[in-house]
Amino acid sequence: MKTRFFLCFEWPPIMSRFERCGFLIRSWVSILGLCLVGSAHADLEIPPITESMKGAHPIAIIPFGWEDTTTSPPTSIAKIISGDLERTGFFAPIPKRELPGLPTTTKQIRFSDWRLLGANLVIGDLSFPSNGRYSVRFRLFDVFQEKQLAGFKFRAPGKELRRVAHSISDIIYEKLTGEPGAFNTRIAYITEMGTSRRDKRYTLYVADSDGENAIAIRSSPRPLLSPAWSPDGRKLAYVSFENGEPHVYVQEVATKSREKIASFPGINGAPAWSPDGSRLALTLSKDGNAEIYIIGMNTRHLSRITRNGAIDTEPSWAPDGQSLVFTSDRSGTPQIYRIFIRGGPPERITFEGRYNARATFSPSGTRLALVHRDQGAYRIALLELDTGFLRVLTETKLDESPSFSPNGSTILYATTAVGYGSTLAAVSVDRGIHYRLAVRKGKVREPAWSPRGTAP
């Protein structure tokens, strides 16, 4: 049977007629569609981070002490912590000009001054390296009870000071909210550079959770697509067209060694790791139609999950590993369905609107983030699985590839915004905070947030 690649649906108006005739796997959508030419259809900027800060808890993060008065510290630990906490929407760091003092030790704190601000207090210091490793200490205080809530000492080389700062942010966040932080994690994304086929360059990057410290782990003149983190954060699965056909690879992030996982005739794409890391769900068209399959990482045993004349693609595992959600056009328009691995027919779970795609489970398994067409725009939305309530989270017009933080509080996505072009942004699920991330140059898309505890 000849592989069927195209069905006609409604797509963003910036796409060509050829591109609109495609509802395929994530990789095909990325390569044929979502070619973001200009910003004519992105009329709204991503709101500034200060727009939704009402109700945020004030916190004073004092610049960390540094022994050398003639040079600046190698990394601004306090600045990184402030940025981390502010982006959550739960905290409002107090500007340095409004601080009543700059204590770096417990003895220097006048708690009566800090009580007037009603803010928790973070102090710390950074010492010169011994045997190539800096010493970083911090303390978190409740100024009303004049009590230390948390404190820790780290030793790390200079190149890991950003990681130390993110770890401190995680400790503070968990101590004050009761929920684990997700700052000391990583993200992956893909950039596209070049204006013609001859000079195109696609690069897969891994960066800190705030987009800083980006490192290229794969580059190719052919498209790289659909990065997906393994549960242990050591590997990335992705699609590569380097040989002219879409094949699925798994690559070690640290060593960059890789192996080919799927190279069947036709489509090989949209890889998604099972929660235990033993299997990959993916889309294959080897039997003539795009269907969902599962492949064992050790055995390479292949199981077909869906059987339908429609195109089924973009699988995402439930956290318990018992079911998948996926996108299908079997109802006539792209919608989200759920199917249990043990068997049984798929169940449609989206009913609002004519376009819902690219769903991904929250870590709790109670919500889905997805792309929803809203008033002609493609936006990130949140679906509550118990009630079916769908809430649109973004206001830009061409958003894609939502990915939850490992604590479920934030959704990372790719977007096009006025003045910024194609970039990465994030939205806090329950606080309404939007912010942009630092990214490499080029068209930026396909972000994926790593599991917790995977920063090197």
C-alpha cells in the first residue's frame, strides 16, 4: 500500500497552500508547516513578567558577599535566584535600591528593618576557589520569627556556579511553597538558520531551564525535529532527516553518542518515552497509514497501538504508563484521543473547537497542555481531564510544542511575537505569568523540558 502523507485541514494563514494540505506527525508539521515568515500574524507581544505579579510574596535576595573588592564575582548568584523565583509568579524580589541594608552574615541582620518590608530574607557569600572549587553559602530567614528556615553550603567549579544558583532557588521555592522547584533542570530546543536550502543549518541545543548556558549537541544541514527527554535526563530521542528520510535516533547528551531506533519505510517520527524509559511511542507509516506504535528499547519489539484509516500521531504517555494521548483526524478535524495500552478503543477527550493537537500530560496526570485554535489563533491551552474544562493560557497567535516543567507549574512553548520573531516562552499554569527565555539565534521551536534532577 502506498504511504498516505496528506489530508487537507485548516492551518494558520501564513502557510502556503501546499503546507495547509498536511496533518501529519509532529516532525512533518514542523518541516512543512510552521515556517514563520515574518510577524504579520503575531499582533500581540508576550506580556512582560510584571503584568501578573499581584499577590506575589515579597522576598529580599541580597547580593552575595565576595571577598575581592577589586574584581566582580564570576557569577551573580543573587541575580539568578531572583530571576528564577520571579518567573514563578509566587515571589516578587525587592529591588536592590529599596533594601534597607546588604547583610551577608547573620550578625549583620537587623530583623526589625526587614519586618517593615514583610519579606523573607536570603543572604549568602561566595569565596575564592580552593583546589579549583568555589565555596557558596546561603541562608533563608523568616524575619518575623527571626529564624533561619534553610541553609546550605556548596562547593563547585566556576562553570557550575549557575547550577548552584538554580539549586538554591529549588531549596528556597520548596521551603516556602511546599512544592519542589524545577530550576536546576534543562530544556532542549531546535534552531533553524539560513534562508535557502543550500545554507540551512538545524541545531539541537540543551540549555539551563532559563535558556542560558546553551550547548549544541547535534547540528545538521537537514531538519532535526521532535526532541524528547528520557526519564533519567541522560538521553534525547529526536527525528533526523540527515539521509533524506525521517529516522528516529536516541542520543546520549553527555557523550553525544547515538543509535538509530526507527528507520522503517515512510514516516518515523514523534518519539515519546515511556515513564520507565523502557519503550518509545512513535508514529510510523510503514504499513501505509500513520499509526501509533510502541518499540522496546532493549528488544526492539514493535507493537501497533492504533488501527484506523485516519492519521494518528503525536503520542504522549500518561505518568502511570498505562495509556497514551494522541492527535487524530478521525472525527474530521484534529482532536485529542486517549487509548489504554492493554487494549480497547480510543476515547475522544477534546470537544471545544475544530483544532486541538500536540497534547502532553502534566506530571500529575490530571491535566493536558495542548495547542488549541482560538479565534483564528493557535494558542497554548490547559485541559482539566476530570471536568473537561479547557482554559486558553496564551495570547500570541502562533504557539506550538507545549512542554510541562517537572513540577507541573509552568509550560514551555515556542511562539512568534512582535519584536522577537520565533522564540521560546513560558507561562505559569496557575499564576498567569508569561516570560521569554534566552535562546540562540534563528527560528526556534520544538522545546522539551527535562525531568527533575537532570542538570549536569
